[in-house]
Amino acid sequence: MNSRTPAVPSASCSAQPVDVRLMGDDRAVRALVAALQQAAACGPATYKPMRDGNGTRAYLSVIVPVGPAPAT
């Protein structure tokens, strides 16, 4: 069962939530999550051991801001 709340679709002209899964060495994953949380609008992360027991998986949502309109 997936305990994460799915991203809510929003209008294309507003910020977009993106669900992110990170996998790797525990310290590296936690450091990257901390950096993302400082630099961007992120929800709290959920950490789980990797299936092979050799690292950590992290799940979080990142809000991607609306960028400038592409040049035509």
C-alpha cells in the first residue's frame, strides 16, 4: 500500500508538485534531501531502507516553480 499522497494536478500556469524518489548511500541521500529542503519548497521526506539493504530510499514532493514563458 502506498502511504504517500499523490500530487494534485494543477493548472499549467501554476507551480507543479513533483514526487521524487532518491536512492543511494544513507548519508548522501539525507544530505541531498536537506539541501533540497533548504533550496526549494519540499515536503518532509520519508526514508526507507533499500530493498537490497545497501542504502536508503527517500520519498518527497518538490514544488517546481513556474518558469518564464518560452521564447517563440
